[in-house]
Amino acid sequence: QKCLSLIKKTKFLNAYITVSEEVALKQAEESEKRYKNGQSLGDLDGIPVAVKDNFSTSGIETTCASNMLKGYIPPYNATVVQKLLDQGALLMGKTNLDEFAMGSGSTDGIFGPVKNPWSYSKQYREKRKQNPHNKNEDSDWLITGGSSGGSAAAVSAFTCYAALGSDTGGSTRNPAAHCGLVGFKPSYGLVSRHGLIPLVNSMDVPGILTRCVDDAAVVLGALAGPDPKDSTTVHDPINKPFMLPSLADVSKLCIGIPKEYLIPELSSEVRSLWSKAADLFESEGAKVLEVSLPHTSYSIVCYHVLCTTEVASNMARFDGLQYGHRCDINVSTEAMYAATRREGFNDVVRGRILSGNFFLLKENYENYFVKAQKVRRLIANDFVNAFNSGVDVLLTPTTLSEAVPYLEFIKEDNRTRSAQDDIFTQAVNMAGLPAVSIPVALSNQGLPIGLQFIGRAFCDQQLLTVAKWFE
Ligand code: GLN
């Protein structure tokens, strides 16, 4: 009840696309009954959660914040959603995002942008008042980051305890950093993607947004495991129950600091927190080692080619025939396809479909797509080499800076900005590694700043243990 009333109070944040009030209340009633009978379905029994609107939910509209899927009601639950429900979690609703999870701001969906709850903190408001350029209070709010900004705002505004995001190039970690949350991207293959409407199949991972690392571990414990409906999931990769030690010993760890991540665009505040964090590990006896990930600078371009090519093929299913939007034009099948897709997709999605098809043309395939695959391998090998040199966990920034005001974010070319923002997160997806962003401090403006830990593939438990120690 309390979470539902907070959802209503914070409606202006635009965090939710659908609030599943009836479902949640019914689930809460059943959970309460179990509790009274001394029964429990698991760690999440009775816990309010929210789910990004690109995970299929049986009987509940799933839109991907796109006209293409507006009104689409899936007949089945994504595996991760089913697992949450099997554990007794309460589904509060479906959260807002960039259309088809393409973006880094949560500003690009058909339901409008998500507002960062921190825009309304006392400290931030007071700082803004001191700025003479800041006249228009109503439009003076910050982006959440994205594309899982609705999930981040939902947790940050206390409307639920955990939320699912998706992470293809940073979409869980980026909004977590901007909203003062833990944003965890598990190893590729640890958690099923079945029912997560795909962006880039070879990089997509369901992500977890929570307020602390322990909560993320509990949710991971509920979600991880092989799924016959997702052939990329791996058998028995982690020990269960998935618990984190309360007192970890970091003195024997080696923390890697990738030198290529120290770029001029990085804000001085993030930079100094990053270096303080490294010092903290050192003072605990851990070894802190500068490492090189030499192909980092290619990662954004490489991601762009691979992302758009997969998008081009993924989006082909939205043709107006089987489900989703269909236009009124019926002069020919081709005209119907074209008009449906023109009406259904925003320009970001259409732009990616066009780029992807360009890269896949016979004459471009070798030069772009195959080359990008090779570069991806080099990027992944950089991480392998760093870990082989003895590094246990890498420590990096999550984002270039704290959250920026919406008006600033949309001023520049959104897509260029979006691409820059993913510089510290994207390569991890290309390598399939686990990574977690945790909130470390507030900036001078009173806004949260996150740092990222990156672990070896399937060493998610070790990664979260280090993050918990640092938290
Ligand atoms: N910003 C990246 C993109 O637009 C990543 C998105 C994501 O992780 N879903 O592709």
C-alpha cells in the first residue's frame, strides 16, 4: 500500500508506464496469507518489485515505449519475471525506457522522459537557486540516464525495493549511477533472456537495480540459472544459495585500473573519487595495478556496427502482420510494411535499422560487420589479458559525470551524447563480463556519483563481494 501510494505521489517522475495495482494487491494478500501460515516462497516473498517495459509480462501490456508495441499484451512471462513471481515478489508495474532500450537518457520513449528523483533533493534545489542562469524551475530537472531510467527512478523514489532493467551497453549501470543506486549487469549467460525483447542478442543481459549490493545478490540468486528457452544460458555457473560474506578480506586482491579510461571528458569530481577509491583498497593491503585495455577507443564504433546490424535483423519481426501496430494503408504489402514501420518506430530506431542494413550489404559485410566482430574479439581479449596478469577486479568510473539537466542533454545531438556516455560500460557487454555500478559519494551539486567494478566471467559472486566491501 505504501509503495502504491508513493507511485501515485511521484507520478510526475514518469517512472512507470503501467502500474499493475490490482495484480500487486492480490499478490500481497496471498503473500500475507502465506506469512501468517508460516510459509514462504523464498527471499522475495512479499517484496515489491518493478520491471522494465521491455520484459514480456503475461496479461500486462508490454510496450518497449514504442508505438509499434503500444497495446501489445504478451501471452507469457519472461523467464526472469516468472522467477520473481515464483518467489512471491509483488509486481508493481512496468517501467519507462528509451524506445526499444536504445539510448542513455530515458528521454526517447513515446511516453516522454523520466525525471530523476534527485532533481528534487533539497541540496540540489538550493544549489540551482544560487545559479543566476537558472530561471525556469519547471523545466529544471535532471535525466535519470538510461535506458532503464524508469526502473532506476522507481527504486530511487522508494516505490519498490528492486527493479529489473536490461543492459546491452550500460543501460542498467548508467541510470544506477545517476540515481544513487546499485546497478548490476550479470555475466552473459548467467540469467535468461527469454522474454526480454531483444536489442542486441549477443550483448543483452537482464540487469538488477537495488539500493544495496546485498539486495542485488538476493535478486540474482532468484534469477540466475539455466533456461531451456535460452540456449545461451550456462549450466550451474554459480554456487547457490547466493550469499555474500559480511566481512570480506580484500587485502589479497589485485585491483586493476585501466589507464585508457582516464579520458579528458571525465569530470574532475568523478576522477578524484575514482582515485580515492583505489587508495582505499591500497590502504587495506590490496594491490592496485595500472593495466592496459588498448582497444578501448574502438569500442564505441565497434558497438555501433554490431548493435545496428543485430537491430536490423531483430526489428524485422515488427512488420505489422503478426502483432503490434498496423497502419491503415492497404494498397500493397510493401506499402503496408513501410508505413507501419514509419509510424511505429521513432527516428532513433529507424536510423539504427538503416545503418545496420547498410553494414550488412554484400559489399559492406566484410569491411564493417566482419571487421567489427574481429575488433570485438580484441576488446574481449584485452580483459582476458588484464585478468591473466593477476587482476581480480577492475575499478573504473561508470559515467563521465553526474546526471545532467534534461535541457542540456537534449541540446546536443542526442545520439552522439548517448554514445559518449557509454564509454566505460559498453566494452563489458562485448566481452560478456559481470559489472556493477555502486554509488560512492555526492557531488558538489549534491548528486550521486557511481563507480564501476568489472569481474571475470561468471565470477559474479566475487565481484559483488568486493562491491559490498566497498559500499
Ligand atoms: N546506450 C546504448 C544504446 O543506445 C546501450 C543501451 C542499452 O544498454 N540498452 O545502444
